[in-house]
Amino acid sequence: MVAENLYPLEPSKPLTVTVKNWNFKNDNESPYIKMLPDDLAASENQSEESVVDFLYHRYSQDDIYTYIGDILLAINPRKKLPLYDSKIQIQYWEKARSDNPPHVFAIADRAYQQMLHHKRSQVIITFGKCSSGKSFSTTQMINQLAFLSPSGSVAMAEKIQQLCPLLDAFGSARTSYNQNASRLLKTVAVTFTKTGKITGGKNESNFHILYYVFEGLKNEKRLAEFGLDKLSAMRYLPLKSSKNSADLIAGYKNIYQSFRVLSFTEEEILVIIRILSAILLLGDVTYTLKGSAATANNPYLISTAAKNLSVDNDQLCSVICKGPTVEDVLAKRDAWVQFLYLRVFDWIVTSINKQLSFSRLVLGNSFSVTVIDPPGFGINEQNQLFRLNTNIINDFLQNYIQQLLFFKELEEYKEEGVDIPFKYEETPQQKQFLNNLVDSERILLNELQNSGVKGTFNWLKKMKSLPSECIEVENDKVTVHHTFEKVTYNIPDLTADNISSLDEAEFVETFKGTVDVVTSAIANLLPEENKTLVDLMHILLSKTLEIMTDDFPHLVVCLQPAQSPREDVRFEPQYIMQQLRTFNLMETIMIRQQGFARRLSFSEFLNRYKYLAFDFDEEVELTKENCQLLLIRLKMDGWKIGISKVFLKYYTEEYLSRLYETHIKKIIKIQAMARRFIVKARHGKSAA
């Protein structure tokens, strides 16, 4: 009986596992069980439908992050998740990508490690549509970079962590689709020493900081101190009633603390609050046409604003109450206030840069990790020049990333005599469209600039010569076929937006003689020559592209879970699929599966990794054969050898980097032990 139980007459069948579209089962009778791997590049034969279904199941479990090889895909959860405290940060401290689930902290950690490993500055780019969570991801990565720095730079790390909240308060506003819609392109460079020590429209509201200041002062019962108790229309605080008072008060306290951490004095903070209060007061000034001039109906608001700004009341009144019509005066007043706000913001950013640069002077500035967070692509009921500029920025970034991910890699295969490991038939057409689009947008911006300088603008003649799949013109409307979707703009509005009604000399004269540190500095921040919005757009694009060409960037693709802003709409498969197509994510999965993300010259490869497979004192020639020998000795897979470069899979390069760092740590430990032994030996001799 015992023998029969131990040795059944019929041998058991071997266990068979069937895998199909991220589902598996142990035998034919069992139902399929859903697998949820964290890397889309780890599975083959995928379709758009299977990828969307996979993302849906991960999203349903609050797994909002997914890898595509070394690229991070992030879907906005539209709720707070417990994923960003110090315990989580520690888990992503000097770890391999495979050690933990996908996370923005992992991208920051990898950029930091690559900076130290390759001895080169790194760039992280977040991109996606408006309300996809880009700014939040940027903030978390900045926090992680500050956290990764050695403990000796705690004070500087704390300052770095205050950057994004302060920038968002001055540069972001609420829209019907996004509670924190960015109005600026954030480029935050976190610099380190050689050892890694940190150095330094409709249904739209105004900038967060204006609401914070008003509600914060109201909570402190200080409105009368700044004259804000006289506000009635609150023209510069639209949709104020829809905002949560407690959140605004908390925002005020947080920003005040950020200023203090960033070493702003109490006097400077007070002057900033006074300037913002003056802006709110001037927004409520109304005008009436009397004779041939417009006069203010509530001059007491102007006098109170002048007091806050420490400027002469008559001088201020002469600047913002001058014009033949009420409409002209309102336009000039708004332009003056907008310019004042921008000057305050510029002064704050300049002051922060000075604060952070001091440690670079002391500790040195060897490398940096720069995080680029562009404003999201969007469409309004009335799309003005600001929206055109932000959408063009997204087109240029999308073109740059596609060139980097697909076209540049394909060109290197051909140049190096390496067989292309995948088929990508749409490359020529897509490359041509992207090139045509950015070229057409450059022409559009140039024509906008000419319209303000020369006073002539022949849209039909210039625009109709451009490819119709990029730009179309009909009457006074121009439609741009952006990479996300087409947007129609009003030509007269674009032209008017680019021409400022502000006399900057008058602006400077208004602040002449003021004794306030901040207000006098604001007037002196003026550029050498007047620049239009299109001028600034060209400068911004040029500087951003210059930063990105330093090295292959780390990419974070942010997706909206649904087109509807309603909180009860959690996940719209068709909208996710639309974004997959827009960002060419299916092709990205394919190229990360079959392609070689890292391409290193023979000299760079051997100089970095020769100690892993050759003796320390062995003379290693920088040849193709030695590159191949090194990889064979390490029993590596996922590589190919070209004419002058080594082609590596993303995981192969990561493994080599980790192996190299492990060897370096062992060497450092042995050196430390040897030094300790020598010191003890010398101490023993001297004692004897």
C-alpha cells in the first residue's frame, strides 16, 4: 500500500505553461490568469488593444508607472497615492532598474548614477498633454535628486526642494481641465560635485500666487494693511469662489516658508507681497471717457497701489490712465501690470539662481542633472499667441525625441554596417512630416514677428506656399496640424498679442527714486532691447534644444487617463490609444525590444569597462576585436559590433554599469583598508 502511494502506476505529466497576450495558465483545463509585468518591452507580439488592456489593469491597481525599456510611462492617477515619502525614496537610492517597481524616483536615480558613472551631465525630459501630470513628476524627480545628494549638503538640498512649489505658484494657473496648468517651460538644472554632492481663457483662473496672497492675508486679518479690503470686482481673481479657502491658506504658508528656506529676507518677502497686492488693486480700476481722455473712476485704488509700490501716485496715474479710449487705457493698464508681474518673477528666479550658485563657487560645478518640463499641449475656445507658442514647443520637443528614438538610431545602423533589427516602414513619411511641420512653424513665427516690425503681413501669400498637411489658412484663421491634433488660431489676435502696448521707458521712470530693494531691482532687470513674445519664443527654443543635445536624455512620457476632466471618469481606453499613436509608443516598444538603445565608440567602451575582463596592468588596444573579447569573456548577450561603435541593449548597458560600480566600490574598500593598515603600522613604530 505504501509503495503504491509513493509510486503511482501512471507517471505525472510535466507542467506546461501557456502564455498568450499577458495571460498564462498551467494546463488546458485551468482559466487564464492575467500577468502584469512592469516593462512593455518584455513581451512580444503586442497590439494596441493588448497594450491598452494591460495599462488599464495596472492602472486599476494604482500601478501608474510602467517601463518601455529605459523609458518611463506615467498615467495621471488624479488622486493622491502613498508613493513619495522618504521610505520610498530610500528604496530608489543607487538601485538597478530591475530592483524596484517602475517609478519617477527610479528615473532620477538612474540619471544621478549615469552622471557619476559616465562623468557627464544628464537631461531628463517630461512630455505629454496638458493635465497629464508632468509638473508633478518633475517636482518629485527634483525632490529625489536632492535626496540622493550626500548628507553634507542638507541645507542646499532643502532649497532645491522648494524650487518647484515656488515656480508653480508664480507660473501655473487653474483651468477647467487642469488644477495646476503650467504657463512656463521649467528647466531646472541640479548641479553636483564630482562625488555627487549637490551644489546648488474661459473657465481659467489667474496665477496661484495671487489667490494665495489674498486668502493668506485675509486669514491673517491683514487685508487692510495692503488696501485689499477695498477690492470689489476682483478682476484679477476670476473663479475665486470656486477655490477651497483652506487650500489657498495652506498654499500661502507653504510659499512663505519656501521664500525663507531660499534665504529671502523678511523685507524682501514683504515687498513681494506688496507688489502682488498692488497688482490686484490695479486690476479693479475702471475708467470713463471724459472729453478726449479716459479717467479712473476709483483713483483711491491707484493711490493705494502706488503706496504699496513705493512710487509717486501722480507718476503711476499718468502711466496707466493715458489713452484716447477706455479700451486703449485698459489694454495699457493690463500690459503694464503683466510686465510688472513678469519682472517680479524674473527677479525671484535671478535671486534663487544667485543663492544656489554660491555653493557652486565653493564646492565646484562638475556635472548636472537638468529636468525639462514644458507646458502641456492644449486647446482653448479662443487660442491666443501663448497657446500657439506652447503648442509649438511641444511640436519641437516631439520632433527632437522622434529623431532621437527612431531616425538617429536607424542612421547609425546604416553608418556602422549593422543589420537593422526591426522593420519600420513609416519612418520616411513621418520624418518628412515632422521636418515640414517645424519648418512651417518657424515661418509662421517669423511672419508674426514681421507683422509687428514692418506693419505688413501677407498671410495668404506666405502660408499657402507651405505644405497643407501642416498649416492651412482661410480668411483670418490659421490652422496648425500639431503633432497632437490640429488647432485653429485667429490671425489678428496673434498679431496683436505679439505687439506690446507698453512703453518700457515709462515703466522704468515710474520706479525712479524708489528705495525698496525689490522694486528698484525690478526696473533694472529690463533687457537691452525690447523683445516681443515671438523673440522670447525663439530664445527659449534655442536654449532648450542646446541643453538637450548634450547627451541622450532620460524620457518620462505622461498620459491623461481620460479626456473628460470629471473625477468619476477614471480610464478611457480610446483616449489612451489615441495618445499611444500620438507618441508612437507602439513603435517605441518595438525599438526598445529589438533595437540597441546605447551606442558607444570603441575607445569609450574599452576605457570604461576594460577592467571588468582584462588584467589591471594589461595593455588593451582600443580595437573592435578587444571590444568583442570583453563581451565574450563577460558572457554578455544583447550586443552587436559595428565599424566604430559597440551597440548595446538598454539592459546590457545597465548591467555593465552596475558591474563596473561594484568593482569600483571593492577597489575603494581595499584602498581604505590598506591605508588604515599603513597608518596603524606607522603609529606602532612611532610608539615603540
